[in-house]
Amino acid sequence: MVIEALQTSRLANGEAENSNCPESFLSPRQDCKRRHGSNGTIATPYDENCTNEHMVGVSSRDATEDIDTNIQPDVAFKKARVQRELTLQDMYNQDSFDDDDEDDSDWEPMQKHFEIMKWFCTNCTMVNLDDVVHCDICGEHKESGILRHGFFASPSSQDGPTDVELEFKGKYKDMQSGVSFSNRCTAIGFDERMLLHSEVEMKPRPHPERPDRLRAIAASLATAGIFPGRCHPISAREITREELKMVHSLEQIEAVDLSSQIHSSYFTPDTYANEHSARAARLAAGLCADLASTILSGRAKNGFALVRPPGHHAGVSQAMGFCLHNNAAVAALAALAAGAKKVLIVDWDVHHGNGTQEIFERNKSVLYISLHRHEGGRFYPGTGAANEVGIDGAEGYCVNVPWNRGGVGDNDYVFAFQNVVLPIASEFDPDFTIISAGFDAARGDPLGCCDVTPAGYAQMTHMLNALSGGKLLVILEGGYNLRSISSSATSVIKVLLGENPGCELGDSAPSKSGLVTVLEVLKIQMNFWPSLASLFTELQSLWEIYAAENKKKQIKKIRRADAPIWWKWGRKRLLYQIIKGHLRVRSRGVN
């Protein structure tokens, strides 16, 4: 199989990555993504030869030939490579072992070449030296069984299941035997042909959007007895060109179809395709469309689309951001065609769904709400500011909650749901709800660098399940840490099945930056949704109290500043009293 062959080759030709802190492996792909404009353009062209200049497996004969030739051009090339503006692919695959920027042209290498043996973490794709057993970044075992047992596999031991897995198997054993088809109210959309979509070109590290993402989730659901078991599958079909033309331009559709004739191709430096990718994208979109119509018809209460490639970055005329066809947009239009009058799309992927917003920014029948990292437009794809509200009479039907930092966790997300998402969604009163469920805001994700837990995702799903009479479709988008996405997806599906989301997060206070972001959104959106005015006033008062308390803390901090003790008796005793905060007390004594 192509995928297994690629994994074997990558182990031989892999490259090391700086992994001293989360930032070192979050920023490479992310930083280049930041240079995408709203139209998906890249500031620098993709270098097809970047793989060759990063290869470590050089033979001793090649090394000898390099010594005999003039070495200076190689040094100049090395410096030029470091200085040029890196593409997303370059930065993601940057070699941490090549960190000596000094001119080493006078260095005399050994004639015998020593190859550094490395292995790639199954869970997070990060590179590790061969002599370590656990990943330096996520702690996953070198021989992890996550693809066989899902997140139930022990991260610290080889292959075998944990006691938790055995407990779940026993818990659902009797339940599975008594479940009839008519009682299965949650539908699952999945097809193994979507696993054939993979990056063919050899790179120093596996692409984060890889087939193992679906394998890990499927293994977790099987281990928990959820699917197969408590959910029922729907038949897969490829979306038709006529259905796609309602979402994408003909040029975009033809460009994706053309990739089926090419062994390896790229729409953008980070968005790959092989000869199976076009079919995988059509299957993903077809499953989402059929899940929407199945739920609206009452044949299923809700559903989960276990699909790839993801879709929310795919716009009207361009595939980008790992996405080929916009699955959520296809599902929304299928719901409208099946009888829904109003459709709500909530996108909690850590990246803004610029494609979905572009498709519906003029449509008052579809309300799009996105919660994402933005950081003033520096985080990919750069769109999704709070003042992007829709155009041409549909103002207010795009709602963006743009976080201004990384590390955002459950408290801020639930707070935004309580004060932005649910009030607007309730006033909109949708007939059908879609979640663009990217799990790259999850704790441990190598691109998102946020801190949402499976319990947080379950709580948000539970909140949205109260809308639309429970007619809810969850569509997989991003998420690149296998343990994080499999545990989060499993928690979400359990809520769809009617289980309690677990711990209550409703009383948790937001962070300072989270409160500021929500206030910014409310100030803009209350012009279109009157019910937000009272919430804005209440939270504004909360912010004023918080700001006053913070000011007092800052004053106390200044007064506690250190001053040399000898100032107390010397000519600087007055300054000493001011710094220590004693001046006011002495003045009262004199008066």
C-alpha cells in the first residue's frame, strides 16, 4: 500500500526538528500559513527541491566528491537558503540539527559518513532520535498502539490496550447485542477510500493532514463499542458536479478533478493531492450531503461525518489549507434543499473557515459563527476579524470570535458560547445545525497550540444539541494530534448518543483576553442582534470592576519595588519612602 511504503521511506530519509518547546513545532506550518492572504496566495513560491536540500542520507562516495570540488558555492547556497523567506512546507520541515550558521568551509570531514537514525512519532509526527523510546514532544511510545486501539492505547507502553479500554469493552458488550437498527439514532459517514488521499512527495516529516487521523478516530470508536455498535453507517457516494457547482466555481471543480490524472500535485505549498484525492474529496462531500438530508428526513436524529480531506478553507474558486471541497457548505445547501429554512454553522476549528464565510457571506439563510485564533490577522488564514459581519444585506450573518493569543482553553470557549454563540443562535432559530469540528484547538495539537479538552468539546456539543430540535451534524475538519482528535471526537459522539457531557464547565471564569474578545464581538454584533445589548452592558460592568482591581494590583506592585536599604538613612530617604509607600503615613504623623 502507498501509505505504508511512504512511512518506511520517511524513516530512512527523515529530518530532525527543533522540539525544545511547543512553539518550535507549532510555528513552522503555521507561520507560512500566516502569509496567506484572504485569497490564499503565498508570499514565496513553493520550492520543489526543498526535499533534496534537507536529505540526510548522503553516501560516503558523494561526500568524497564534495570534498574534491570547490566547497564555497555550497556554503553560499546554505546561507542563501537560511536567509530566504521560508514557505510553510520549508518551515515545518526545518532541520534542527543544522543550527550552525558559521562558515565551516575549512572543516575537514571524516571520510566515513555516519547517518543519524530517527523515527517519527505516530501521534504528533515529530522527529525523535532513535535511542529514545518516547516522543520528546507528546510522550507517545515509539511502538504506540494508537492506530489499533485509539486513544485507549497506553501512551507510555508498547502497543497494548489500557485498563480503560478493557473497561469500555465490558461496559458496552451487553448493549451492543441488544441494539436494533431502528434504535440507532446517530448516523456515521465513513469510507475507507478516503484513506488513499495522502502526500506522495517525500518530505523530511509526514504531512500533519494524514490518513492516520481517520484511523485513530475509527479505532477509538471501535474500542469503545460505539462504531460499529451503537451508531449506524450510511452508504457513501461521490458528490455530483451539479451539487458542487452550487458551492464552487467550475474552474475550481475542474482543477480538483484534474489532480486524479497526476501522481503528485499541489494546490498550495501545504495542500497536496494524488491520483486518489479528487475521489476522496467527492466522497467526503457526498457523505456530508447525505447525512444532512438523512437527519432532516428523520431517519437519523443526528450524525457525525468522519471524513477527509477537510473543507472549511476551500472557497468559491480555490482549494487551500489542506481543503479541496467545502464539506460544510455542501451539507448546508443539501439541508436547505431538503426543506430547512435556516441553517446554522458553528466552526470551532482553531483556524478561521475563510472558505465557508466567503461562500455564505451574502446569504441570510445561513448563519456562520466561527471561534478561532486570529491575533490581529497574523494567524492563518488571516481572515475572521470581529468586524467581518457579512455583506450585501446579510450583515450580522457572519459572526467571528477572534482570539488574540494561543493557549485558549475550555473556560474561554464556554464563556463565548454562553454570551455570543447561543444568544445569537437562539435569536436566529435554525432548523438545522452543522458543526465544523476541527479538533486542532485541542490540548497537544502541533498546529493549534490551544488547550481545549475532550470535556470542553463535549460541553459545546451539548449546548448546540439544544438547537434545531436536536437536528445536528458534526463534520470533521482539522486536528493533528491523534490522541487529542480521537478522544475529542469520541466525547462528541457520546453526546450525540445522548450521554451526559461529564463535568460542568458553566461556572468557569474567562481569561482577561477572552473577556476582551467577547466584549469586542458583542459591541459589533449587537447592532444586528438586539438581544446582545443587555449582555454587553452586563459584561462591560464586569470588565470595569476587573480593570479597577487590576489597577490597584499594579499600584501595589510599584510600591513594593525594591530600593537599596541604605537609602533609608541617606540623602535618598525621601525617594525610599515614596517607593516603599510610607510617605503618606509619615505625612499624617507630621500634620
